[in-house]
Amino acid sequence: MRRTKLFVWVLAVALLLCACTGRPNQNLPDGRSDLTKWVVSERQVEIPSQTVEHGEDYVIQWEDPAMEAHIRFVLNKPEGDILHSDVWEIQVLRISANGVDAAWTEPTEGAVFNTADSAKNASYLAEGGNLENLTSLNDLRHFDSLQVFYYTAKVPYDSLTDLSGLEACTGLKVLSLYGAKPATLAPLAALTKLESLTLSNCGTLDLSPLEGLQKLEVLGLSSSNELASLEPLTTLPKLRYLSIGTGTTYPSLDPLTRTHIEFLDMGLGVGDEKTCKGLDYEPLTRMPDLKYLDLMNHLDLTADLCKRIAAGSPNLRGLDISYTPAADHSKELQALGIEWLQDPTNRSINEFWRRMIYKLG
């Protein structure tokens, strides 16, 4: 009898695990903290559906074989002509050289996903391929209705070096590029409707072409970018969210004192600490609009600096000081009255050596 009960219990657990495998993420409990939910929601921009004039239909002559392959994959059309009318209603397009591509004819919150079955309401969807990196964006001119474009390259990140073609996508409101290595961002100057821009792992970047993007609210520049200067950001009146962490370098934070940024993500991963060594943090004490600041893994962060930042930012609701020297004084910092103070600390011998190596390095 005991063996039977044990078998039934094990079988039930196994079936439960199997049932969870491959299910959409929306079926699982949301384990994110309230702080994380808040910050993520503030990074989103609302994109309403649109209707545009399409002109005449025609057979698309593709300039980039990789782009053609991705679109054939998405449309499930391995052979034959692809017409302008096949793509002219697509408003959201995601291309990933790792093989998860999707397109939507209506804007949707499901544009960010890890597997095909977690993509909500995709008009076209393909998973399981392993296609090549794009080499050109000129073919995007055929997508008349395009408002959102995501592109993720695979190693090596050296195929897409020219962003020409984007200037024709004047209706773009959200653009995300991961793993491109553009020589210039000049084509982005024409995207005057852009509200959200993410350039991750995109090499050395001169941000000057962004100066005319008066509607830009969200700017993601994290993940091993080298920024010539943050000065161009002072010309963006609506910029409220900036991400410059995870290995991104820049000469000074001072230009940020002349912006109205409310959410600033400077969080570092383990191994990125030296990218900010010697950085002058004083400008952070002169950003009165700040509501959220992420300084995870910044090993020069002190409790005194946190106090000065809080004093200069009366609207600060969230501060992440995880795995920093300041986190060792978390009880003292609780008195600042910040609604969400993320302060995990690590007192292990490994953390001791990490900080010692950082100081000596």
C-alpha cells in the first residue's frame, strides 16, 4: 500500500512537471517584486494601431538574403514570390538569428518572449530555425505599417554595420537592436516618431544623431557599449528612462544633470565592476527628477553617497544597492524612507576577495 501511494505521488509530481513544460509564461505565477514590476512597466510605451496607405502591389526584390530567409520563415512561404501586400500590414516585427521570429498586424504586449508559445496573438510566428544575421536593413522599406522592430544577432556580432534603410521607416516608434556594430547612427535621425530605442552590444557609439528625436522617452544603451558622450541626451526633452549599465562605458555622468530622467539603470553584472572604476558619482546627487536608480555591483558606492543622492532626489522611490559596500549599511539607510530599497549583501569570502581584487586592480 505504501509503495502504491508513493508511486501515485511521484506520478502526480511528474505529470505536473510535464504539464508545465513548454507552457506559456502567462500560466505561471508572476514572481517578480513590486519594484521590478513598476520599473518594467515604466519602460514600456503604448503603441496604438494605425492604418496607412499602401500604394501599388509588387513583387519584393530582396537586397539581403538573410532578411528574405527570415521573412519567408515567418510567413511560412519557403518558395515563390513575396508580395508587398504580404507584409504591408505588419506593424510589429521581431527577427532573431537564433530562430524565434514573429510578426504582428496589431501592436501587442507579447512582442517580448522566449519561446513561440509565449508569444500572444502573433499573426505570423516561426520557431526552430537557425538563420543568419542580417547584413542590411534596406528591405524594411517594404513594411509600410511598421511601428516596432526588434533585431537580435548571434555571434559574431559583425554582420550589420550599416543602418541605412531605417531612414525610410519614418513610422517607427520602437526600435531595438542587439549585436549590431553600426559605424554611425545617422540613419536614426530621420525617425522623429521614435519613443523607445534600445542599442545593446552595439560597440562604440556617437549619440549625436539622436539629438533631434524630440519624442524619445526610453533609451537603452546597456551591455558593453562604449559611448563617446552622454551630452546629446541633454537635447531630448521627453527622455525619462535611461539604461547605461552592464558594461557600458562613458566619460562622465554630468550631462545627465541637465535632463529630466526619472529612471536610471546603471546596474552592473558580476565582472563588469571595473567599467565604472574611477567614475565620478557626484552628478547623481544633482538629479532631482529621479524616481528610480539602480547601482547594483558598483563597488565604489558608499552609504554617504546614497544619503546625498536621496537628499537631492526628493521623488526617489526605488534604489538598488545590491552587492555594494553601501548594502553593508542597509539598516542605517532604511532611515532615508525610500519605498523600495534593494539591499542584498554578500558576506562570503568570495565577496571579500572580489572587493579586494577590485581595489588592487
